[in-house]
Amino acid sequence: MPTISAPGIGSGLDINGIMDKLMKVEQIPLQRLQAKSGDYLAQISAYGKLRSALSTFQDAAAALKSFDGFNAFSAKSGDESVFKVSADNSVALGHYDILVEGLAGAQKLGSAAIADSGTTPIGSAGDQMTIAIGANSFSVDIGGKTLTQIQQAINGATDNVGVSAGIVQEDPSSFHLVVSNDQTGTANAATLSFSDGTGASIADPLGFSVIQPAADAQIKLDNTYTITRPNNNISNAIQGVTIDLQATSATQVSLDISHDSGAIGSSVGKLVDAYNNLRSTLSDLGSGDLSGDGTLRLVANQVRSVLGSGASISVAYQYASQVGINFQKDGSLSFDGGQLSQALEGDLQAVADLFANDDQGLAFRLDSLVGGMLGSNGLIDAREKGLNNRVDNNNNQIDALKRRLGLVEARYRSQFTALDSLLGQMQATSNFMTAQLSNLNNLLPGNRNNNS
């Protein structure tokens, strides 16, 4: 029969309860190691938050670390119903007057009226229509075809050079095939020619005529320069400026290019916000998972040192406070956009040098400083690697301790099982001896009569 093991049955001892209490004591070092791993992981997560705040701050600094960040311009149209305008960083400050004399248009050719679009055949078998735009052309078979079939042939041609065909129904018995150019401008006007099955030229069997001529856009700049382009989006008349024509004008409309102080102010404001966010993150981490960590003080002191120091360049502005960036009593930064705008109007290049000078610019130095902190083997990377190594070492200790605890538990259980068996045997022997002694007592003189 199989042996059923039930600890404590033989002795009456609560062996499982005793084992639980003993192992709880033995597991105290394990719990300490597990708690330590939890602390390390919390610190790694905290450094992830610090890395994110530093990265955001670096991005804000990078937007101002080069002079391109200060080449922000705004272009304004005096009448956006006539033209809209935009500018890139290659533009120069200036004022222009523009007269829109004509808009670009795409050519449309319409056929003579055909009685029916789906049944009336056109021309004779073998007739071809050739559509050419400049030096490019393609041909479709029109002999004996209906308007619908010709339309489908034009639109489905794989060598189509840039036209599309549609059918217009003028009245119940009047259909027209309309061929439209896909692009505007006189250079994109199409010409039609027809030939028979032998290749000889024939008269137009569809009776096409121009219903909308191709046209170029034309503007007069400063009442002096006549500029003609094939489309209404003119990007190469004034360097760095794109003019999107909307309508012709009877009078000149102004176009003004100025520095976009709002865009520059937005970039500076983002730098201030990113610093305040970084400072808040440092404070939260210092009172939480990274309490007492000297890395936080080092980061805070180095960043503040750059922002508070001057740019050693011979310009009108050498300190952030001169362009509206000031430290508050609580250590945060404030930003006065109006003061920055005045500085930009007074000397844009000096403001740009304050931030973007390749050696002394505040944003240039901040980007370099934080880049070093975040880079491979930098301050943050070193701390994260150190913590990850501690986690690995601690986990190795945990694994080793778990194996040892397994052996300890097995040893305890073996010992208590043996004790349980021994106590059980002793209890059985005790019971046997008690029974024997009782029997002997009954056999003694004087006890027989009492038992009879």
C-alpha cells in the first residue's frame, strides 16, 4: 500500500505551522534584497523622467542655438483676396507693390454638337486623333467610335501627355466632347490633328474649337517689372517669397516682409518653459525616489550657471535678463515678450549672438552642456548603467538566496519529519508500556478481588 505522509499526524505537532514561521524568519534577507531591487528600479525610472525633461530642454535650446532660428520672417499681403503670401528664411526684409494683371488658366477645347454620345459614330474606320503638348503627343482611334468611346480612349491612354476628356450635354440632342489641359499656362496648350487610315491628314471630324484659351499668370512688380509664369503659385519672382494668386486687381496691392518677432518670442518662451519644467522635475525627484542624489544638484547648478552667466561677446546684449529672461525668487524663470520684441527691433543680430554665437551663445552652450549629460557615457547614462548593474547583481543574489532557502526548507522539513516519526514511535511505545503496566498491576495480589 502507498504511504501517505501527513506531517504531525504521529506526534500531534503543527509541523506546517512551525515551518511557515521558521521560513518567514529565513526569508527576511530575501525580502530586504527584493526591496532593494525595487528601490533601484524606482531610481532608474526617476532617471528616465530626468532624461525626458533634459531632452525637452535641449530641444528648446537647439531651436535657438543657430542663427537660422533668428531668420524668421513674416510675409503679409495687403489684400488676401488678390494674393496670399508666405516667406522662408532666405528672404530679405522689404516692401513691394504688386498689380495682378492676369491669372494663369488651362486650355479647354470643345467639339461641335453631336446628336448622341453613345450611338453616333464619328468619322471613318482607321481615323486617328493626335493630341500634342509641346514636343510630346499621343494618338487615339476615333474612326467609327462614339463620343463616349473616344472619351474613354483619351482618359485611358497610357501615353496621355496631360489632358482629360469629358462630355457635356447641352440639350437632349446636343453632346460635346471637351478636352481640358491638366496644367495651366500657354506652354501647356494642346494642339489637335487628324489623319485617316493611310496616315494622310484629314479635316477635324469633331469640329473642335477653343472654348477657354491657355493663359499665363502675369503680375507687375513695383510698377516696373513684368513677371509671367505658367501657374498662379509664383515662388521664383522674389527670393524666398511664394505668391499665391487669387484674383486680378485693378490697383496695386502691398507685400511686406518683416522679422517675425512672434516666432522668435515663441522659441524663447519654450526655452523658459522647458527650464521651469526641468527645475520642477528636479525638485520632485529630489524629494522622492532620488532623495539625496548629488546628480540632481549638479544638473541644476550647471544649467543655472549657464543661464545666469553672460555671453562674452562685444554686442549690445550679453545677459539673458537684457532680453526679458529673469530668475524669480523661487528659482524659476520669467519671460517678458515685450522686452524681447524691443531688443529684436533694436538689434536683431545682437540678440541672435546672445543665443547662437558658436562659442559664447547661451543656447549654444546649453545645448552642448545638456548634450554631454545625455550622451553615451554622460552623466545620466553613467548613473543609469550603475543602477542597472546594481539591479543585476542584486537579482543574482536573490536567485542564489532563493536556491539556498529551498535547501534550508528541505532540510527543516526532513528534520521535522524525522522528529515527527520519532515522537510517534515514542508515543506508541509509551502507550504500550502504559498498557503493560496496567495489566501487571491487575495481576498483583490484592487487586484481583477488586477486579473480579
